[in-house]
Amino acid sequence: MTRRLLMGSEAICEGAIAAGVRFYAGYPITPATEVAEFMSARMPQVGGSYVQMEDEMGSFAAAMGASCAGVKAMTASSGPGLALMQEEIGHAIAGEIPVVLVNVGRHGPGIGNATGSAQMEVMQAKYGPNGDCPMIALSPSTIEEAFWLTVKCVNLAERYRTPTILLTEGLLALQRSVVDLPDYGKVETWERPRPEGAPSEYANPYMATSLTAVPPMGDFGTGYRSIFRTGGIQPQHGAKMTRFEAQHFSTTRLNQKVEAHRDELALTEALQTEDADVLYVAFGTQFHPARAAMQMARAKGIKAGVLRLITIWPFPDKAIRQAAQHAKLAVVPEMNLGQLRGLVTQALAGSGIRIDGVNHVNSLTITPQEILAKTEDMLR
Amino acid sequence: MRMEVRFAGTGGQGLVKAAAVLAHALGVEASYEVVQTQFYSGQISGGPSCGDVVLGDSAIEYPWVMHPDILVAMSQPSVYDHSANVVPGAKVLVDDIMVTDVATIPAGVEIYWAPFTRLGDEAGFRKAANVAALGVFASFSGLLSYAQIEQAVVKLAPGNRKINLAALRLGFDARPNPHVRKLGEASAYVAPAFRGV
Amino acid sequence: MSTVIATQAVAKPNPMANLDELVEQYGRVPAEHFRYCPGCGLGMAQSALMRAFQRLQIDMSQVAGAGGSGCYSIMGHYLNMGVLHGGHGRGAAMATGMKLANPHLTVVNLQGDGDSLSIGGNHTIHAARRNIDVTVVMFNNFGYGDTGGQYGATTPKGSFTETSPYGMPEEPFDACKLMIGAGATFVARSTVYHAVHLTKVLAEAIAWKGFSFVEVMQHCHVLWGKRNGMPKATDMLNYYRDNSVFSTPNLKREEQEGKFVLGVLHKQARPEFTEEYAKIRKLAAARAGGQGLSPLNTGGAV
């Protein structure tokens, strides 16, 4: 254990290194630049590589290339950069190439306020790329958690052979706190499934035997000559299929391989939700005001509870329904105009629970007082 | 125990750095729990900027500064910007040449004039004012020994060590002057509109 | 003709080498059929590329390819190497990632003229600037073939395409000049008509330490040729024969006018990126004092 003052961005980098990331390609963008700065110093120290690419598409593409060469790869960006990367994210999903993307949220649309934090990439993270895409996106609330969720993002990207997003915010990435870092040798790391048979028997990296299978991936230079393709119809297992059946199978499988594990992927933290009349659903940095509001409400005799979403995608709708069992109303504090609220409304459809939000798009964190005021207003 | 500290001023004065050094001193050299946050505008220098530290003896549940217990104001605009956030019982340290008007600071708040910028000049470099402010803060608050804050400066501010340590020593030994309010100055307490960062 | 080309001391190519053997070792035969149009220059270019690998006796398990979108992009599937067939134009960036992550790989980036000069122009010129040891093979077919023959950045002025029904109003890029300007350390051009020469420059480019760029004039008689009075593959091959001139030190300006200048046009060694980066790794590891893997202060980076 090493006790030291760590910036959010630094915790993310250290988490990546602990999880085995050895390649970083990036393009500067506020407020994700610090990730690139730390990585430029750290990657060569641990025998990895850092390269500053010419744009965000290039950054993600270089990370994909490195991943195919067998090295765990990462990139980071923020809203406008994430928009540019969507093409490559879609390609990585289609080609089943593990890459970790750190998105440090900022105010938008457009350039917005570059130094202003926000949580505006909730929907962009999942629905940005064209086509039906699975997505795994995790969101940390504290710096220590940023370390561990980065490890998790790397591990999940490898296990499921799909890009994952660490959905964080300027507020957290630029925060500093004292963190106890573990011995990196003891951090659990997962590897992508790799082929075991003779190279001559290896046909391609998409030989799936079922709709939920993650087929083995032969890295370049290992003798397994993989053809990674991000387009066309992925060739499938030996079963005889028409082109149309194969297209259906491969598109469905890309989604099913993640969807089938929804229960273990959808992580949440519930605080006093067992008897809650009022449910606060929050994620990332806005968990803190929600928790403070819960304590203030409880002190006033209002039975409030908080459900913190650690996983944003796949969306933990089951956990929300579970936490809202006794709830009469739900309040969703978030730093956008209601992206999460829409998802919560969808999850609680037909329950009769009244749902409202506290929304900030001024980059100032939501205060517990505002959440409490909204609660009292709704209870009135 | 929870205490909120804010260094406010103009971009370029090294306020975020000061907050980071303070957080290290409190969290690593001493054994408080700390969270350090910041706010700055797009410009590299010249815009409003502040570095915040929240410290406590148990895990900090709310990481942002709501009402600073100690506000270090290094520029006139920062006094205007943050006056509404300080509540009675708080202490405000203002730079004695960069700030002239403290009338907006509510009654019940103790105001002290401190020579941050002048101490920076005396140490040989005006921009060492932030390090001088750290020295002033350490002795003024009584939270840190000289050795602890010195260690943090050496580790996190590896610039010109000679000037930095000179400024730190000068700051640590300085005694800020309490401000005596003129009659009628900020007599009415204005309920603060909360402005988080 | 071939005496004027810059050559390296390599064995003389044998154009009559057994094709089956070549394909077996360096190529991959598709399950159904080759998806090149009959007479397409891509087949000729692929055979030259395979022969280049053969001349260099390259272990194909250590070759990685990157490619984007275009008629040529299927070629990666027909070569016996690892391939990442990704987004349109991102080939150079993907190749940069592969080479930097594993410098032992021989990385070949197949590109179309749309990839290199339009959508992925930025990636290609920056790869050239970095001088990363990647070979970019650009197939120039005068436009966008995969989408049905629209004009592109290489379409000759005045020629007819799907989207220039009144004649192309714009000037084309000279891809080789662009790459020389961007800092490529090896730049060459050849055509599929000059198959032996093409093999030679491809082999030289792959063996080159640093960024190498080869523009392969590869005809599309189906889309471009048909609309410009050259409907047969042989028409276009003759067009290349009649309109090419080999680069020599004494080649006069007027002799180049309106011609494709073939040969190795630029060759100037410069430190290679992955080797330079290896030095950075050493430096960083030394500064970390062997403590790289323990949580380390980066020296107050912020």
C-alpha cells in the first residue's frame, strides 16, 4: 500500500497500468488532457508506449492497432472528442477489438465550456456509433473508485472483446485526494480469450459457437493470422448458414455476448433503499449531494434512499426497480438536462412512481439543499 | 471535524498548485482526510481561478467547498466573487496590496490583511506569493508544522527551491493584521446564496 | 529500362516463379472466389506484393496489415498475414499502433487513394512525419471504385466519372510529392504494367527502415476506363505504358509533362520512430530507478 495524493486523472492512469495497459494514444482535449500528460510520463517507465496522434479518430484507431498486436490499449477524450471517436468505437465493437476509452465529461453542445464539468455523455456513450451496439460504461464517484473501475474497464474490455468506457467528469478527473494504492502485482487482471490449438486450425477471430460466446482472438505476430474485420458479415462457426442468417447471427451475437451478462455487469450501490419512500438515483460525482440530501431528509423524517449507478451501460434497470419497491417518488440529480432521468422513467414505467430531476448545466455541482427542496416540493 | 479552505484569485497566481501542495501536506505529511478540487476558466492566466481543499478526520462525504472556513483571497475580483459564500465564523485572509475593498465580506467574518505578494517579492520572485500564502496558512491555521508544509513544497513544487523555501519561511513567520471595520461597513449580514464549484 | 531504377543488392526477380507455390505461401485463397473484377489491376498488384515478400523471404506470421475501405481492401484477406480491416482512411493510424506496440512486426498498410489522400490524409502524412517503420502501399485507381466510380483526389483533370459528368474540374494530387513534403523517407511510384519494377520497389520499400510510401498506379477499366475511352484492361495497361517515364537524375521537366514519373523518387534516411521511442523507454525507466511499476510520483506533472 502506498499512501499518496492522487489526482482523478492520475488514479485512472495508475489503474490502467495496474490492469496491464501498455499502450496509450491520445489527442489533447480539456479536461482529459491530464490523462494524456500522466500517460506520456508513465507509459515508457513501465515499458509501454505513448503516442500523440493527429486527431481523435487516429487515437482510437492506433489503440485498436495496438490491441490487435496483443497489447492492452487505452485512449481518453471528452465530449467533442468522443463525438469524433464514435466511428472508431463502432468499428471496434464490430471487429470485437478490446480498447478502453476514458471519457472525461464536459459541458456542451459544441465546444461548450471546455473547463466546465458535466455529465452530458450518458446517451452518447451508448448511442453514439451507428448500428446496434452493445456498450459497457462504468462511472466512478471517488478517486479511489476511479482507480478500481479503470481496472475493471480494462478487464471487461478484454473478457468480452469489446470497447469499454470509463464515464467520468471534469470534476472528478481534476480532483485530488489521498488514496492508498495497492501493490500492482496483486491486482486481478483478466486476459482476452486466446486460441489454444495449432495455428493451422485457427480460421479467424470470429468462430463463435453460440450467441453469447466470445471467440478466441489471435494476436498479430503469434502465428495465428487473424483477419479482423469491422465490416461485412463476420464468418461464423462451421454451421451452415445463408448470408442472411450469418448477418443476423453476428449482429445479434455482438449484443448478446454483453447482454447475457447484464446481471453481473450492472453494478450499483444502494443506501437505505429498503424502506425508502423517496429514491434518489445518481451516478458519478452527483452521488455525493444525493447522499447528503438523503441524510438531511432522514433527519427531517423523510424516508429517503440513494441508488448509485456504478454501471451506466448496460443500464441497471433491474436494480432501479428493486430499489424503488416502496418508493412513491424518485428524484434524479444529474449535470445535464435529464438523460439519466429518461432512462429511469423507462425502467420504472407502469410503477406509478413520480419522477423528477434536479439538473445543472452550469458546471456547478448540485447541492443537497436543492435535492431536498425538490423532494419536499414533490411531497407537498 | 470538517474544514473547508479556498485559495481564490486570478489564473497564473498558482492557486490550484497551492491547494494541491496543501492537500499533500495535510493528507500525506499529516494524517487528515483531504479532497482537493479546483475551478478555473479557459484562459491560462487572467481569468478567475480557485483551488479548494476540504479536510476532516474521517472520510469526506461531500467533496466540495460550500462555505469556506478559511478563504485566502489573492485578488480584488476574488473577494467580490466569494464574499457571498463566507458565513459568520469564517476567516478571510486578503492580500494587502492586491485587495483594497473588503466591504462586501459579511459581518461576523474575521478579515486579516496578509502580505502574500510582498513576501513573494521579498523572497525574490513575485509568483512565489502562493508559497508565501501556504506558509501564512500553516501557521495561521495551526494545522501544520513548518516541517510538514516544507516537505510538501519540496515534493510537489520542485521549481526554484531556494526562492520557494525563502517565501515559505517568510510566510510562516508573518502575522496577518486583523482588519478593523469602519462604522457602517458590511453592517448588515447578507444571507449567502450558495455557490458551489 | 530497368537499368535506370535505383536498385538494392537483391536477387533478380523471377517473373515465372511458380504461382501456386507463391499463393500457397504468401497468399490466402478465398473459399468462394476472388472478388476482383476480371482484368483488375489489383490482382497484378497483389501478385507483385507477394513476390516482394518472397524476395525478402519474410516470415508471414510476423507480418501485420492494416487497411480501410475501397476495392483494394479485400486484398488483405487474400494475403497470408494478420490483418485489421478497419475504418475508411484509418489504416495509417492503425498501423502506427501496431508497429509501436510490437516493433518486431513488419507492418504493411494497404490504402486506396481515398484513404491516403482524402479521408485519411491526415493519418498518412503524420505517419510520414513520425517516420514510423510502416510501408504504405497506395493503390491509385483515379477515384472511388467501391462506391461505383466517383471522382476523387487523384482523378485526372477533365476526365469523366459518375460525379463529374461534364469533366473533372479539379486538379489531382501528386501523392508522391505530398508524401515527400510530409517527410516520408522512401517514396516510389510504379504501375501494374511494370510488374517487375513494381515488385522491386515494393520489396525495397518493405525492407526500408522507416516510413515508406509506394504509389501503385492500378487501373480501373470498368469504371474510369469505360468512361474515358479505355474500356478494356489492356487499353489501360497500354495507357500506363505510353504515359510513364522512369525517373533519372537527368530527366528534364518537359519530359515529365503529363507523364507518370516512375521509380524511387525520394530516399533519405532519418531516425525511425519506434527506435527513438525505445530510447525514451530506457530514459524513463532509468529515471524511475526501476520503480516504474510501483505507484510513482511523475515529478509533479501538473
